[in-house]
Amino acid sequence: MNAHTITCPEFLSMEQSIIDDFVSCTNESCDETELCIKALNRHGGPEYVHRLFRGLHSLKGNCQMVGLAAFTEPLHKIEEIVARLRSHKIPYVPCIGEFILLATDEIDILLNELINQKQVDNDRRLLLCHVSDKILNGLTPDNISEIFGDAIAQVSHKARTAAADVKQKKVLLELPDDMELMRMLSLHIDNLSIYRLNRSDQIVQLIEQLNAALNFPVDPKQLHAAALMHDVGMSFIPHNIFNKESSLTREEIRKVQEHVLISSQLLLRFGGWEEAAKMVLAHHERFDGTGYPNGVVGHAIHPGGQMLSIVDTFCSITNERSDRTFKKSLLSAISEINANIETQFDPDMVHVFNEVVRRIMLRTSN
């Protein structure tokens, strides 16, 4: 980290479920901001100014709650601009809405940068604060277009410059270490669908807890690799199948099932990850022997594969899917897992997984 970047360790150390909830709430706030601005541009009434203020206030409060004090500063200043609209100190004109949209988009981009890269460009955050201060200190009913026009030009120029810097960065032919490359591949598969947001991180954290609770039946490093790589083979599945909402044909099902072999072969090609490859190959086997690719039965299934099966299913249930437009709770998800013991899952392993989830629920409620 250098002087131009900041980290937010309190936020980044939180449970993944809390980070996911924060991301979801942030997206809702940004959607609400856009809705209100569009309504105001169509001559919507003062109720949309009030809704806009409440949305920004909620986003600022959420940042404060999760330890993102660095982001509450620019949000507070943007909120203060809306407060002047709310108190009728200035009239609404479209350039105000354009600035607010640009500023909240920039904050959303920076938040995603923080989550994905563990640090954020502080210069861009400080620019938002500086520009907002300039608006608040110099704004009058007579110079709205001029002052917001300047602010829009400054913020959009910085955003373009940042994008240009990324484009101009020299690409070097370097080979990262295995685990880093595996993580990059797992992020790639997560980004292929809106229903997989942060899925790999969720699975890694949960499966590490389950392995520990079971007294480490498999090597933690091999398990970590398997958790990152188990679905990477899905990126080779045609998109029309990967994102299909209706029932798959027999041939399409066969293509989807190939992902376990592709993922495990990639691990073998890395070298030194044979146990991880066995776990990945086994993660769609079922306890009653009706799984794939080999129809392995009961305790003959690799324990790492059994753990992956439980955790992957749990994370799938608790996240939105194309065939289910709502997230299920941890409790309903664990109920589904328990309903499939002895058919899909090892009963003893599920019993331990119940305790892992119970501890997560207790931590979240405290």
C-alpha cells in the first residue's frame, strides 16, 4: 500500500455474509438514487427529493456500521447537497442529478475496488470530498449550472484518467503462484453470472470451518485449492447452457457434468494438487451412489468431495438463482441439507455442518 491508497481492515475482516448483505444494500441504494433522479428529471415532485435523501442517508449509515468511515465523508457531503434541495434553498435542475449519479457511481466503483483488491484509490475518494466541499461552499441559486458543471467535469475527468491508467498499464508475461492463479480463475467463474457474486470466497470460508470442525480429515491447503477450482470447468460450458433458465436436455446435462473432469484435470496439470483434484472430481457424487461421474457410494467418496458437495449446495441455496428470485435464509438452507442426508449427503458430516452454521447464526445475531 502507498500514500495514494487506503484499506479498511475492519470491513474486510467481517464475515462474508455481512459483506454480501452490505453489497446488496448498496446496490439497492444506488438503484433508488437512479430512480429518484430519473423521476426528478421528469418533473417528479418533492417526495422524490425526500426519497433521494433517505437513500443516501441509509447508504452513509450502512458504511458507518461496517467500518467504512472513509466513505461516510463523501456521502455526508453529497447528502448535504440533497438537504439543500429538500429545504428549498436551491431548485432542482438536471445537472444536480447528473452530479449525484456520477458521484454515487464513483463511490460504488471504489467500494467494489476495495472488496476485490483489498485497497482503494484514495485520490479519487478525496476528489469527491473536495468537489462536494466546493459545491457546498460556493453554491447559490444563481450559479447552479456553472458550479455543478465544473464538478461534473472534474469527477468525470478523474474517472476517465483512472480508466486510462488501467489501459496503459504494461502487461507482463509473469506466472503467479498456483493459489493466486486459482483464485483468479475462481473469480472469473463467479463473474460469469450475477447469481455467483462472491461465491468462491463464501465456499472457501465455510469449507475451512467445516474441515476444522471435523478435525481436519483432509489437508487444508489441498482443500482450499479444491474449493477455488471445483467449478472453474463451468467456464467451458456454452453460455446458452450455463445461463439457461428452462430444463436442460440430456445432452446439455452431459456437457454440464463434464465440468468436474475439466476442473480436476486443470488441477493435475498444475502439479502437486492431486488430492485437490480427487476432491473436485468427487464433489457431485451422492451418498446413495446416484451421483456423477463415477457413482461412488457412501464413505468411499473422498471426504473433501463430500465437504464440497455440502458447502456448494448450501451456498447455492442461500444465493439468488435464475430459477429462484429470492435468497433463502441460513435456517431454510440447512433444513434442505438435512432433508437430503443418506441420499445426497453423509449424515455424520451434515451433523457437524449443522453446528458450523449454528455458530455462524449466533455470530451474525450478536
